[in-house]
Amino acid sequence: MSCILSLCFFAACVSSACTTFFINKNGQMIFGRNYDWVTGAGIVSTNLRGLQKTSMKMEDGNTLSWISTYGSITFNQYGKEFPTGGMNEKGLVVELMWLDGTRFPGPDDRPSVNVLQWIQYQLDQNKTVDEVLGTDKILRISSSGTPLHYLVADAAGNVATIEFLNGKMVVHSGKELPFPVLTNNTYDESVQQTKGLANRTFADNSIDRFAKACSMVQQFQMHDVNTPVVDYAFSILDKVSQNDWTKWSIVYDLAGKKISFKSHDFTQVKTVSFSSFDFSCTSLPKMFNINQNLKGDVSDTFKNFSVEEGKPILERAVNESKSQVTIPEDKKDALLNYPRRVKCK
């Protein structure tokens, strides 16, 4: 089971098991996600505003250049600029999950980016869900990208699913998003299969997780629950956990600009606050090995990022992923060294 969002040169992956959801109640805006995969190696990384970037070249399109407008904190396994998800300083969250049947748009006049760098671009450039959706006019995910869909949310409480079906972006938001939950079936299929069947156990693992998360989110939304919302979000993630496959559980506080997380091997909850970091491009980016025996606020324990500091963790992620994906040596080096191309404007 996996939800790894492979780059376009990765091999095919096994079945998926990631879960995301959004809670919005009385000014509390909480985004939860389980990341399920064969390796838990990774870093939590700060990404600075004011940086000049050019996307990694894809075979089916031109590159895209931009200057990062917002700082962000992301979770990375395969290179600093290629996150599996994260939140920016304006409270925009972008997270991904596997979706068999995905078909990205074919080559056209728009520049092409890979499936992970698409996330970093959105966090760099946008503060709202509508702005994320608007980027479909100016860039596209590589047509050979690994099949996936996204859940995105912003600090105004907007949330949307983004899928790519039959070569087109398909969005659910507002009234078309009755349940702000996403697993590994299309959103429409998930809603149809669980409609009117509350508290039932489903044979389809993805549908079962969708139903459980929906039920618990609704419980919090509709009733007085004494449990603090971040703790409640972790209880949802525990309920839909896939045991050893669940490597990271992450809870984003969009209003408070804080992130809480735990890993499979180090289950004590750690937190980081955006207010603890300098995101100006004249400062140094920071990194934190996600697998450490610490708890509470770990913002002060982040180290200065360098390619050399990140290399052992990237190599571990690559090595531990070999049973599911193959990353050629030249591609691994390109991922590792990409941050050297990023400069302060």
C-alpha cells in the first residue's frame, strides 16, 4: 500500500492508502493527513520567499520560472523542492494521494512540471484555493506523472479536491464538496458508495477509510466535542491508520499557523510554528529530520539546510523505496542538487 507521489520517471507503485480531511468549526481550521508508504525517511523543510526558481525539465513541455512569493514548511523525501505536501505562511495547505485512473492533460502550450514540484509551486505562489485552481491556465502536470489527486485548503476555510480525469482538471468545492475528505478513489465514487450507509464497514479499504473519516469529521462539526481539535484530528488519523504502512501523521492548524506531526518510529507529537522562522530569502533555509526522539515544540532544533545535510536522508528514502520504485542515479543526483539552482532574487 502506498500513496507515494512519484516523479514521472518512477516505476509503477502498489495499491494506495492515504487519507486527508478538513475540519472548519468556530474559527478552527484543521487539515489532517496520513502518509502511507514503504519508507518513513524524510525531512521537514522551510522554504523561503523571494527565491528565483526554474522547474525541472520534463520531456513533454517547457520549463516554468517563478519567484516565490510566500514562505512554506513542507514534508520531503525525494529532494527539498519536491514535497509530498505542506503549508505556506498564508495558511494554504496542499496534500496529495494516489488515484488510479488519473490522466493528466496531454502536451499543449503550457509549461510542464512534475507531480511533486507542482505542490511547491502552489505553496510558493498562492494563498487561496481559487488561486491554486487558476494556475491550471498557465501550467500543467506532466502527462507522464504518477496518478494522484489533491486536497487543498486555505485560511479562509475554503477547501477543494483536485483530480485529473480524462485529461481535464475536475474540482469539487463548496456545495459540490459535502464531505471535505479524500482517500484513494475519485471523490464522486467515494460519496456514491458511502451515501446513506453511515457506520458500515466497507470491503474496499479506501472507501472504508473515507467513510470513517467522514463520520468522525461530521461528529466534530455537529456536536459539542470536548477534545481539543488537534487531538481530535490525530484520533481520526489513528482510526484510519494502516499500521506499519502509515509513516507520518500530520495536522495543520491553518488559523494558528502551526503544524503538528508524528512518525511511525517516533510517535510523540512534535509541533512547529511559522512565527519561529525567518522566511526572507537572505536567511538560511532550515531542515528537521522527521525521525527523532523529541516531543513538543521542535522549532528551535531545526538545522541550517544544505545539500550535504539532506543527502543521507534522501539516499535512505531512495534505498528503502527500491521494492516499489526505481530512481536512476542521475535522477537522484538531479533531485539532490536541485536546491543549488535556487537563488535569492
